[in-house]
Amino acid sequence: MSPHAPGLDDPVEPPPEDETYDVGVIGLGPAGVTAACELVRYGYSVVAIEKDKVGGLIHYARAVDNFPGISPSSPGQVVVDMLWQHLGGFPPKVVNADVTGLYHTGVGYGISLGESAIKVKSVILATGTVPDRLGVPGEDLPWVHHMWTDVDVGEDALVAVIGGGDLAADQALSLNENGKQILMMLRSGMPRCNMVLQSEMEMMEDFVIASGLTVLKFEDRDGRTVVYTDGEQELRMLVDAVLVAIGRSPA
């Protein structure tokens, strides 16, 4: 977890099990931070639990231009820093842990954290989203990823990006800006991302968009291979890595 803002409690140790909070907030992306801080502001005792990083997916954003109240195209880390400042102004108890269960106690709820638990009167779930999967053979191979920051290949490496929405475009641009050659593979005829991202992709070098392709599987018998069809025949392509970015669903 990032260094915490002044005034925050220790973000690692859970509170004593005999203590009951008014509200437990699970997840500290923008929604969770907003909920936790507003509740503290109104005098409620709040415990907020985050298993990874405060800020959620904004950590991985090249530029945030759809978040009210910030400068257009602010880097994701700038927005994360703002969230930390907000937490410092209205600090809940922050716990860095993985929630393993949620159960009703009769008078409230218990939030399980493995061997310990936190008692609360109410719960807000702000757990965000997880990547959608293609559901094809080979998707669990170590060079097939669902987040661009996990793609660990050198400069000039060829990365096949599966998907054409905002998520795929933003992550493909991030990879391209970090020296990767991009082949964006689309089932449809055109990317479905917003016009700002489309314009940026058109200006990039080593960035190719191929439409009308359906991925069938991934193989590594003769090199890292994407097996796909153009609707008429089965084709194969060698790549250095794959990024599957076809959408996200609630966690």
C-alpha cells in the first residue's frame, strides 16, 4: 500500500475484535474512499478495508479525463494522491487485508479477515471490478495477461491486445508508450472506444488495428502463438505477450 497520508491509522493491523464500528467499507477505490470519508465527516465510526492499493484501477490509468473536479488528462497517480489527501482529512480506520467472508451476527455483520474478524453495524461493498475472460484454451499461460502492468517483455516486443473498447485502448496506449509494438485484434470492424482514445491511437507508431478476427486459443508449443480465425480460415501468429482487455465485471 502507498505511504499513508498524515492522520491515518496504521493501515496493516486490524482493530480489536471486541470493537464494533458503525460502518465497514470494503474497497478503497474512488467510491469507497468517498463513502468512508463522508461517513466519518458525519460522525460515524468507520473501518475501511483494502487488500491492494488505495485508488483501485486509477493506479493504472494513463490519463483520467472523466473524473469530476480534476484537471483533464491528469495521470492516474495524481488522482490517487488526491484520494490519499482526502483520507487524511477525514480518516477512517484503514486495514490492509483480504476479506475472506461476510456474515450476519444478528445485530450487525462480521467481516472475516482470515484468522480475525471485524464487527460492524452496516457494510458498504465498494469492491470494484475484475477482468472478463475470453474463456478460450491457453488463457492461463504465463504470457497471457489481463492488466497491462503485468506484461513483462522488453522494448519493441510485440503484444497482441484483444479488445477494442476504452479499457483495451487505454492499456494498449500505455504499452505502446512504454516501447511495445501493438497489434489490436478486434472482432468488430472498428474500435468501440471513445473518440479521444481513437485519435491517440491513430497518432501512435508501431500500433496496428486488425478487425474481423476471433481468437480461438493460445499455444506455446512452437513459440507464443495466438490461434485465430478471420471467418474463413484458421490462422496463427507468434507474439511476445498477449493482453486480454475485453471488459470488466463486478468483483
